[in-house]
Amino acid sequence: MRSIILGTALFAFGAAAPASADPSAGIWQTAPGETGGYLHVSIAPCGENLCGTIQRAYGADGTLASDYEHLGKPILWNMGRDGDGRYSGGTIWAPDVDKTYRSKMQLKGNQLAVSGCVGPFCRSQDWQRVK
């Protein structure tokens, strides 16, 4: 009887354990903006989807910009998993122009191709994995 209870408890614990982390979760460095500065974005699960938050900002010379006004703000949200490293249905915010875009992304090793469109106008960047 004791082994049945122990086995059931182990099974229940295993079933409750979180699923493996999404391969796109982690810290990503954006491409440099018009002024040469770039961001570090933390991507993590948010419900069934992925979301990203601005974790750090750097100037064109690579120095940390600890006074960046958008630190901690969401930059990417509701990115749905399509499989095979592809994601869609999300929204991305471009702080440099203060616009939001319908977004999709594709994981290619340690590179994340991120794009967003509003009407016929699209922007895209390749982000590099930091961690």
C-alpha cells in the first residue's frame, strides 16, 4: 500500500512539474537603433504565449544607460507558438517611434528574426541571444 501511495505521489508531482522552457525564452539583444543604442529584452512565457520586457538599455558606445525611460516596460506580448521555431499573433512596441505592430518571429539558433507590420509598413530586426 505504501508503495502505491508513493508511486501516486511521484506521478502527481511529475505531472505538475512545468513543461520544458520555450527555446525562445531568455535574454536577447536587439539590433542597434538609429542612434546606435540597443536593448536587452527578456522573453519569457506569459500564460500560453511569450512576452518580452526591456531589461537593459545601452548607448552606441556600449555603456549601460541605467536612466533609460522604458526600462521594465513590455516590448513584446501575446506571441503565440506556431511550432518549428515560428511564432505569430503577437504585438511588438517600437519605443524609438512609439508605435505598436502586429508581430511574428522565428528562432534560428542563437538568432531571433523579429518583424512587425502596421498596414503595408513593416520593420524587422535580427536579435542575438545573450543568455
